[in-house]
Amino acid sequence: MLFWTTVKIVLRSLVVNKMRSILSMLGIIIGVGAVIALLAVGAGAQKQVLSRVTALGSNLIMVTPGQSKSGGVRSAPFETLTPEDADAVHAGIAEVLRMSPVARGNGQFKYYNKNKQASIMGVTSSYIKIRNFEIDRGRAFTQSEIEQRAKVAILGSDVAKDLFGDASPLDEKVKVSGVAFKVIAVLKSKGTQGPFSFDDQALIPYTTAMDRLLGVDHLSEFDLQIEDGADQTAVQAKVEELLRTRHRILEGKDSDFQVRNMAEMVAAVTSVTNIFSLLLGSVAAISLIVGGIGIMNIMLVTVTERTREIGIRKAIGADDRDILIQFLLEAIVMSTLGGLIGVVLGTIIAAIITVVSGFTMPVTLASVLLALSFAVCVGVFFGFYPARRAASLDPIEALSYE
């Protein structure tokens, strides 16, 4: 019963001094709101980055040329990856479902008086599934078109819009670096990955790209899609072993190629974004500590102003423990109430950022519990000294205090 009486005294004290209580809670409100909002920004940024990475393809393994080293400095990439390497990996590793060679370059696209500079991707039709593209209109390459080095092209959505506007580009002829190509399809919009736009490119058969446009006998890379559930690291090791054997690379020598898998990329991105979120949360937590110092200052003033009240309570039977609990509860109530208001404020800020930026900034239960727990701990930590000081007052001196 005495505890609930103490709680009533605490609440009455906070209500009587409304402005002081609000000012005391202000630091906690701002701190918790900042923690919630910034952690939401961090979670939203992580979600966006991961979505961009996974948009590269599902169960993806990429094989790219290595770079030669001279005096510890990397120079031009090797030109040793060939379509035969890609075919050998596809045929020799059971976990590989799809494979596409990639010959990459840039070209000038022209349709009557419209001109555009865009990326050229020499690939197979498997590349569309490997990289999670979708055809909006038209069809993919056929095997015979690849074998015959046909001059056919699948345009990215930006390329199609810039050259044709709202008109259909299907079956029209577009000149790519002076060579006429028949448009057989348009891809659905996919967005950007860093400085690279998936929509600002055109796909053509890799044989056509290598022989008719780029004039090369090597690949820029080749992409593999492996079975669901397959160990990407194990498959990566098999690819490396097979290619080292084909390229006759001796043990202990560096490979003239690089193999990367999607799991590594996701892990790296997750690690970076987690550090980013931790940094944001730590910066915001500083304002919580400042808020705790504000609560301690106000509580010390309160103890001084209520010295006679403390003396009277002790004179009628309250012991040191009762006084300690009373003032400690005041600090905890202020920090908890400030924390709850801060959660609402942080959620509103995250919602506003979501509306303004167009990116989802999720407020997670974990961030709410973390912020509230930290706020309560701040209240206990910074409220204990003033409460202890109040409890240690001598009742006789307290009663005679003016």
C-alpha cells in the first residue's frame, strides 16, 4: 500500500510542476525520437541496398577477368576469359542451371534524328533470367540467332523511350555504332545500381557483339545461376578449380580471373549497413545521455526545494528507502514518459521521411524496445544520485531548512 501511495505522490508532484517536468523530459523525447528515426533510416537504407544487390540476379555467380600486378599496382585486366570457358563451366558443374557469356561495351544508338549513347551487352537469352530482367514487349533471342550472329536487339526501357517516345519500337531498325539492328523486344524498367542504369542498355547476341561491334575474342565476364539451396561457396571453389586447370595456372600462382558469388556481396553489404546503423544510433544516443543529465539537474533542484517535505515525511515515519524510491520513481516516470513520446515522435519523423524520399523507413519493434530500455536506464542512472541525496538528508536539518 505504501508503494502505491508513493506512486501517487510522484504523479502529483509531476502534475503540479508541469513545465518543469516537460522541460526535464525534453532531452529524453528528442533522444528517443532521434534514435527511432535514425535507426529507421539505417534499416531503410539497408533494405534499399540489399534490394539493389539482389536485383543483380538470384543465386548468381560472376566470373570476371583478373588484373595483372606490377610492383603491387594493378594494371589492365587479363583478356583470357572465352566463350569456351563459360561452356566448360556450364557443362562440367552440375549445380549450374544457366550460363550466359557477357561481352560489354558502349555504342551510339541512332533512329532517324534521335541519338543516344548507351551500354551494349552481348549476352544469351539466359542472361534475362539470370539477371531477373523481364520482357515488356517482344521476345528473347533464339539459339539460331546467336549462332548466326544475327543483328537483333532488346532495348532497355530508357533507350526505347529516348529513341521512340511512346511509339512501339518492335521490328524497327536502330543503328548501333553504324550497324543496323532489328528491335525484337523491350525490357521492363529495373532501375539503377550505383552509377549504372539497367534501363540504359541494349542486349544483343554475344556472338554479334564480339564479331560485328566490339571486335574482340574474349569476354568481359560470364554469369552463372546455380540451383536453389546449392552452397555458393562450394560451387565457387569448383568454378575456380576448373578454370585454373583450363588456363594451366600452377599451384601458388594468382588466377587470371575472379569469381564472386551473391552470398559474399550480400554479407559485405549487410556488414557495411549494420555499421552505418550502429553509427547513426550511437550519435542519437548521445542526446539521450544529455537528456539524462538534464533530469539529474532538475531532480537536484527538486530535492533542494522539497527539503522540508522530506523532513516532514521522515518525521512521520518514512525511512530512507521510501524517500529513495519516491525520487527515483520520479526520474524513471519522467524518462519513461519522455521515451514513449519520443517513440511517437520518431515514428512520425520516419513516416515523413518515407513520404518525402519515397523509400520505406521501417520502425522496428527492436529499435523501439532498445530506445525505451535505454531511456529507462538513463532515468535510473541519472536519477539515483539525486534520490540518494534526498534519502540521506537528516530529518532535523531538513525540518529547519528555510
